[in-house]
Amino acid sequence: MSLLEGYGIVKRFGGLVALNGVDFHIDEGEIVGLIGPNGAGKTTLFNVVAGTFPPTKGTIKFDGKEITGLKPYKICRLGIARTFQIPKPFPNMTVYENLLAAATFGCTKEKGSSNVKEEINRILERFGLAKKSMMPAASLTIYEQRMLELARALATKPKLLMLDEVMAGLNPTETAQVLNIIRELRKEGITIFMIEHNMRAVMGIAERIIVLHQGTKIAEGKPEEVGSDPKVIEAYLGEAYVKG
């Protein structure tokens, strides 16, 4: 069953066509990778889904309901959470307060209850942030800020989690830890849609890959199919990837 669907998604910025008639779907329980060169339209697609700005044309449905053009907070409350390529915590708020804000404005039905506080503490422990819960978010390392991004998204109780290059700038050990977290979240019933430039990581974890190039979807399929597609090799992966 499709949890998220997009039909004929077009996004123009003046004369620039960032997305050009993109159709896509994310099935419930899937891990789907979104890849392509810089400027391909990947983050633009995430922004359109999350309500950062509306599509110029096209329709987006989530859990059977049309969400095209809804405000980001309404989309979040329906069960879509996202992280950002560059972490965007509230820098002067504590780590705990960042999670509390996410839980308060997310789709949880227990806002302000003791259950929410217990859940936040569990999330802090899970992401290794418990000892820094009272520190300002600006004081965290890059890896810890990535963990806070994930933690905040999880605190909204999402059905669909959209990850925008969550492994960017991480070392191999940290990358492996993030991959394990993604697998655990999927086991817990959260569907994953992820933008990623780390090909080894995304090809190893995603069941399906969507490829964008210059705002157009040029391929879609299992990782091994996409990895051997001549259009994808020419537009993005390069011959070195195939030989490697």
C-alpha cells in the first residue's frame, strides 16, 4: 500500500524548472533512496512534500489524503517528519527543549503529559544525547547535531521519515551507527525516504532507488538495477562506480 504518492510534480522558480513532471510513490514499510547529482531536484522534492513550498503543478497524497500545498506544521501533524541536510536545531535552546518543541508540535496526542517527558528521555538515551540534554544545541558536535536532527524528527511520532543526507560528513563508524538506527526505525513501523550521496550506504540499505537528473526522474528500481542503468551511470554514478 502506498503511503506517499506524487503525480506530475512540477516546481518552477522563475524560469528555472527544478522539478519537471515527477511521479513517485513510497510504500508503507519501505526504505527508498533518492539519488542524483547536485541540482537534480532532490531537496526540492522533499521541500514540496514537507510543505516548505507548494508545487507549481501536481498532486501529493499521504495515507490516502491529498496534502498538496498544506502548511509544514499540518503535514507534520499528519505524520511526516524530515531532517535537513544542514542541521537546523534551535541553537540557544537546550537539547531537551529542542525535543520538547518537536513533540509539542508533532502528531502526538499526549502533548505536555508525563508520557511525553518519558518518551523524550527514551529518545535522548537512544541517540546518545542524555548526558547533554541540558546543554545548548549549538554546543554539539556535527555527529551529535545529526543525532539531534533524527531525535527531533522521531519525537513528532512520524509514519514517514524523510532524511536529507543524514550521513553527510560522518566517518565510517558514525555512518554504520546511523544505518543501524535507520534499520531499527523501519522495524518499528516507520517508512523511510532518504536522500543520500553515500552510494555504498544507500545501495546497501534501500529496497528501491529513485534517480533524479535536472528535475526529471530518469530511473527507478532495485539498487542493482539502478546501479547498472546506463542513464544513471552517465548522469551520476560514472564508470568508476561500476568498475569499483
